[in-house]
Amino acid sequence: MIVLAWNCRGMGQSSAILELRALVRSSNPDCMLLMEAKVNSGTMVSILHNLHFLNHVYVPPVRLSGGFCVAWRDGIEMEPVMMNKNIISCLVFSCPGSAPWLFSAVYGPNSSMEKRLFWENIRLQTKCFSGAWLIIGDFNTIWSSSDRSSGSGMDIGSRRIQGHRRIRSKIDRVVANEEWWRCFPNASIRMLPQTTSNHNPQILYCFGQNSFAKRPFRFEAMWIEDKRSYWVVNQAWQSLNHQFPPSKFFKRFSACRQAL
């Protein structure tokens, strides 16, 4: 599972839409979260559908502030369980598939009073959920003086904080508990350069950046037990055609291999 997180600072301009399209094309995320979209629900749905993200949760902006979205592709099983202007939480059932884990996207508030409530909600949510959890997004909080001294915005590190490990860069971070790290021991994050926004896009690779490197194709027996396999194979098989029967077969086989 690949997650794209970006505080886009407005999707009302064509330059921002083009940048998002380029990010999706280059990183091929399964899920993405957008903060400060600043567009109405209809515009947001249109942007997402054009990028083939047909499932989403969107908290529209209030006046000229906000617009918080989590979207995911077909084939990823996510169930929203909490939604407000600062936190969108979903249970993820399809990755890795053994047990659901809690995915929380955050967009931290500015005022001190709202920040206290924001952190209390995060504390209660992580305390009440007994399984693996991950929080990603713009916390809008400086956690240490070293965060301010990172001028490049590419400062990525991992360390333990009160029993948890975190990957951080300024106010855009990923935080997870130890159980999540046991499920995804090769997880990594990549910070991309700033473009139309003053925030760096984050790419979270749950299985590591090299998980999609070229390797011999092998059919996995567990796919037979997954009900989604029939849908994946059928969609891939029907997606390609060719007049020459042998070419048609190999093209369709290749499409199924890539889809699986």
C-alpha cells in the first residue's frame, strides 16, 4: 500500500491540479490525503474521479479555510470510522489482510484551544484501539527545536518517542505504534520537493520503496482465498485485446500479472 499525503494549499488553481496529477502518475498511490483543498465537494469529487480515486471522505472548507480529504482506489478496503475537520480515521482491511489496522489522517488546527482538543482526540483514539495504528499528515506542531533548524525540508529520521517510532520532517509527519511496525517492518517514507505548495508531499511505502522492483512472477496460493482476486483478474483480462490470438493471450497474461 502506497500513501500520498500533501498539504496542497488549494486545489482551485490549474497548476495545483496538474501538480497533483503528476504526483499520482509518478508515485501511483493506493490512497491519498489532501489538506487545505479549499474547494467545494463537487469540484473535489470531479478531481478525484479524473484521477481514478472513486472512494473518498471529504470534509469541505469553511469559508476560505480547510478542505480535508482521504481517497482510495478500488481494491483497497477502507471503512471510515471518524471524520471531522482535523482527523479522518479509517479501518484498513485489505493490507496486509490478516487483521484491520487504524489509519488516521490529520490536519492540525492553529488555535491553542483547538490543539488541546485535537491531541486529546488522538490520545483517546490510540488508547482505545488495541491493534496496529498509523497517523499521517500535517500536525501543525513543532515537536522539537531541531524541526525548526531543518532548512531543507528533507530532514527524515526515525526514533522512539514514548514507546513509539516516528518518521518526521518539520510539521508533516508519520507516527505509528510498535504493532504497526511489526506488520510493516520495511515501511519507509519519501519527502518530495516543494512545488505549488510550501509543504513537501509525503509518500509512505508500507512495504518499502523497493517492494515493486522487477522480480519473477509467481502465483500465490493465498490469492485463491481472496474474493477480490476474481475481480482483479477479470478486469485486467478484459482491459486488453489484439487481433492475433497469441499476442492477445500474452498481453492479457501480462496485464493480470501486473494487476496481481
